[in-house]
Amino acid sequence: MQEYAAEPAGGAFAQSRAYYGELEQWLSGEEAGQLRHADLEEQLQDRGRELLRRLHQDHLDLLAAREQRRDGVTGADGIARTRAEKGHGRAMATVFGQVTVTRIAYRAPGAANAHLLDEALNLPAEKQSHGLRKLTAIESARGSFGDAAAAITRATGVRMGKRQVEELARRAAADVDAFYAGRRPGRAPDEHVLVLTGDGKGIVMRPDALRPATAKAAAGGRQKLATRLSPGEKHGRKRMAELACVYDAAPAPRTPADIITPPGQDKKDRARGPAAAGKWLTASVTDDIATVIAAAFDEAGRRDPGHRRPWTALVDGNRTQIEAIEAEAGRRRVTVTVICDFVHVLEYTWKAAWSFFDKGDPDAETWVAAQAAKILQGKAAQVAAGIRRRATAFGYSLAEREGADACAGYLTAKKPYLDYATALAKGWPIATGVIEGACRHLVKDRMDITGARWGLDGAEAILKLRALISNGDFDQYWRFHLRREHERIHNAQYRESVILAA
């Protein structure tokens, strides 16, 4: 037999209508008429939010009144809920304020209550609504948890502590990996180069969140000075966040002269390099380099499943990163041209210059430009040999030639990844500015807030949310997240076939 709850006293939305009448009367009265505009705005905002809260509450009360009792409700535990009790309420904090959701509870001895209205509304497990969770995700990705809590209070009137905000942010980021695993981005033309690039950035962590080796070094290390670190000393409190980026670029062929212009020559006619399009970022403080690189390869594979396009990987010279890229390329049987960031090469060339020239000597700039041009022409080995010969010919001591040897050693070690002549001719990028910018944006701008000490789960959630927002995928992700929430909380709790048949 079907049973119905009683209609709300006074009819549906009676409370809302009554409050709207009070609001209308106040606005037309003497008190509101004497307010200046700023004060009126502030009061109307608060009263308007209360009106929305009452509308929300009245709507929930109407749903409760219309809820029908069902027979044969069985949970995922296989236990039939044979008793049904009306009037079971749960408090819910929403973007309008606190409301109460009243519904029928289906009960059985020794089993948790089942609430079918919770499933129909896709209510979250915690008190805070999905709307508050969404707002928390946006605000906590933008600034500190304390600032996020203050922003939420300003927008909604709801007060939350920093730990509550962090917990909601972690819940909000729960499905990011699954979202991207099923993502199918649009294809770019086959002639466009597919670029993969990665880097790392340290995050100050709480002691329990450090990697074992870092924690051991931090525990066993002793500062030489009591009040500050000496040159070369480190706090030993950072954990590396690994980042990767994948993007498309239309080929833009260039020559070495477009990259390096000797001092005194006009730069205005230089050809512009390839522009990044369709950037996708990922970041993790829990995964290692190989795992993050594999995620980048997953994204590249989604963009070019047939491996029709040229693939190139831009790196800063990190050996572990290069090995991970080469191993992943081999495992997937895809050809990837690895290129070391030219800006890093240029910095090493300047180190060599200070072995040969006084600081500030204009001749150093001319010399660096000449060596850089040769490197761009594919003559890195010759430049390395020339630097060593010059240091030897001038009889420099080991200390005097330190910069020269560092440059020559770098050029020799990275020679397989310095084929700039081919990259420029094919119109590929040769600098890692995209991922370095991502390190500043995703990590430094948020994670380096003064005084911040991160736990592992909180840092991981914020990195994922910032990458998601930077990719422009947040709105699409949120719809996916809500579907996953329904599957996690409700589909797993009830036997769907029995409910639908009841």
C-alpha cells in the first residue's frame, strides 16, 4: 500500500511567501528608505539569501510531503528494509544557509537505515552540500584555506574552519585522475607537433609528509649557525611536486639567427617561434617522475592514438626525467625526440664566459652569442672542445676554469639531446617556458604562501584542482564528479533493480 506524507502546513512555499511579504514591507518602509545605498546593498544581500534559503527549505519540505513509501527496499548488504518511518531529518549546509532534509527511513534490525530521497537528490555523505564543496574547490585552489573560508562566508554566510575547507577540497579532487583517464580531446592536424614537457618544484611539507630520504636527512642534519642557514645548506623540509604538460604546436621553422642576434644587430625581423595550443597540465606531490611522465604519455596517446604526428619532449636536462621519457616511449613503441631546453644551455655558456672574461665585459656577450649560434647549428661537440682548449691554453687553474668545465661537460653529456638544427628546421619549440611557467603558476603562486606547511593529501588535492582549473576543464569535471559521487554513495548502498521495481 502506498502512503503519502501530509502537505506542508499552510500549503507549499508558505514560509517563503510570508518572508517575501516581510521583505517587501521592509523595503517600502521608513527604515529602508533612510539607508544609504551601501547599507541597503548589504542588508538586502543578507535578507535575499535568507529568502533563497527559505525557498530551498520549502522545496525540500514539498519533496518530503510527496515522497511515497516503497515496498521491497533492499540494501547492498542484501538485507530487506521492511519497516518505513517518516520524518527522519538531516541537516544540510548549503550555499544559502542551513536547511533540513526530511525523508522516509527504511529500517531493518542491525542494518543501517536506507533513505531513497537521499539517492534521488544525490546528497553527499557529509553535512556540506555539493554546492559548498564546489565553491570550496574554487576558493581553496585560489588562495589559502583560511582565505577560502573567509570567501565562502562572504558569499554564503556559512562559516567553516580551515580543516573543513581542506577536507572538502580533498573530496572535490577525488575524481580528477578518473576524469582524465576517460577524456577524449579533439585532434589537431597531423602536421602539428605534439609536445611533452616536465619539471619539478619543491613544496615545504610537514615532517610526516616528507619522502623517507628527505625526512632522514632533515632529522640527522645540523645547521652550522644557530640563526640562519650557511651557504649551501638546505632546510631539508621540501618534497618535489612533479609536473608535466602536453600541448600542440603548429610548425614554425626558424634559423639560429631568429634565436640569437649578436649585440648591435636589429632584432625586429626575427621569426616567431611555434605557439602552444591546447595545453594540458598535470601535477602530483605523491607520484614520482616516471608516473607523472606516464600520465603525460596517456594524454598524448589520447590526442594522437595512431602516432601519426611528430612527438617531441622538452626537458631541462634532468637525467631521471630523460630516462623516464625514453623508457615510456619504448614501452609504447612511439618515437619521441628529446630536446634539452636551450635556455639552460645558454646559462651554462654564460658560466663558461665568466671563466674567460671579467664580470661586465661586453666582449663576453659577443662570445656567448657566437657559441650559442654554433650550438644551434648542431655544433655542440665542437663548442665543448673549443671551450676546453681555450681554458687549457690560457693555463687556468681548476677554480678559474670551473665554469668552462661545467659548460663543456654539460654539452658533452647532453649532446644526443641538443639537435637544435633539426628542431628549428622542422619548426619545433626548443625551450621549456611552458612548463616553467606552470611551475610558477601551479606550485609557487599557491603552495609557497608564507608560512604554509603542507600535508600530503591536502597538497595533492590543491595541485590537482589548480591543474584542472588551468586546463579549463573544471565545469566539465564537476558534472563528472557529481555522477561519480552518486555511484560511490548511493548506487553502492542500494540494490538499484529492486528500488526501480518497487
